[in-house]
Amino acid sequence: MTEKRSNLFWAAILRVGIGMPIIALIIILPAGTWAYWQGWMYMITLFLPMFFVLPYFLLRNPALLERRMRMREKESAQRKIIAFSYLYFLLAFVLPGIDIRFGWSNVPPLVSILADGFVFGGYMIFVWVLTVNSYLSRTVEVDAGQKVVSSGPYGIVRHPMYFGVTIMYLASPLALGSYWALIPAALVIPLLVARLRNEEQVLLRDLPGYAEYRQKVKYRLLPGVW
């Protein structure tokens, strides 16, 4: 392993090692009990694939992994959207535990299990997109030499990553056993749409061939709808 790849590996391990316990505390602590099976099952669904996905991209496409670790947005509109999204994201993942603690919802176990399946499916769509588009950065930007990708999921909608993420967001409250958390989860969707719209402006401005691609693939997020 080269020094650069080794540094990338340890940076990814550090980020995962810090992020996973924080997410676990956000989900489990509000429930007031360790016997929150929906929370544990959700985290297994979410985290287990990462132990396969991270090594895969480290070996096959470390440049993509490096792009996915960028956090600083260059576009001012994107920074505002991200700032708003933190509030709704936190509510969507804290509220289910509170809901469980006080028994506000009564989500059947089968519904939570099926919702975990949708979470996993959304994540697999996200991984599929990563395998097709090596320039898929976490931040909205166009790298030097970047080309338009129109194969795979990009032949269906222009922003398939957001499609997968939307499925994950909407399924997460039910997977965590809460109907009430659907409200803040649904409020994340307009923010994703705003991010997507601004991203298209950046791509039209900076990515050669994107205007032609947009004429070819008509729908942004959902085939036949939008």
C-alpha cells in the first residue's frame, strides 16, 4: 500500500470510528433503553455494508474515496442548504428514540423490518452510482478533466444518488419505529431538491456536455415525474 493510500485508509477509519459512535448515541440515548431493537437493527443495516464498501473503493478507486471525504462546500448556496439540513437530520434521528421512550407510535415489527430493506436498497443504489461515476464528490464541484456520465443509473435519471438517498431518508423513521419522525424526514426532501437544483446550475456552468446530457435524460430524480 502506497503512503498516500495508507493515509487515506487511516483517515477513512478515523472518520468512521468517530462517526459511528456518535450516530449510535444520537439514535439509542433518546430511547432511554439499550433494548431498542429497531435502533440496533437499523445501524446494522446501515453500517455493516460500509465494512465492505470502504475497502473496495480504497483498492479499486481511492481517488473517489478521497473526493467523498471532502467536506468544505465552495458554493455559498450549498453551505446554506447544508446548514439547514443539520436541524432536520438531527430531528429525524433523535425523534424516533423519544417516540419509543414515550410510546407515541406503534409501528409493527414487520413494517420496521421492511423499512430496513428499503434503507439497504437505497444504500445499494448509492453504491451503484459510486461504481459508475468516479467524480462523485461529497461537495458540489467539477474537477479538472471531469466528463459527463450517462451510463447505468445516469441513463434513467440525472441524479440517481439523490434518488437512493431519498429512499433511505423516507424509510429510516419507520425502520426506527416512529411515525412522527416521518415529518422531519420529509422536510429533508425539499432541501435535497434545492441542493440538486443548485448542483445542476454548477454542472451547466462548469461541466462540458452537461446541457446536451440534460436534453437526453429528461428527469432529474424520479422517472416520469420530475
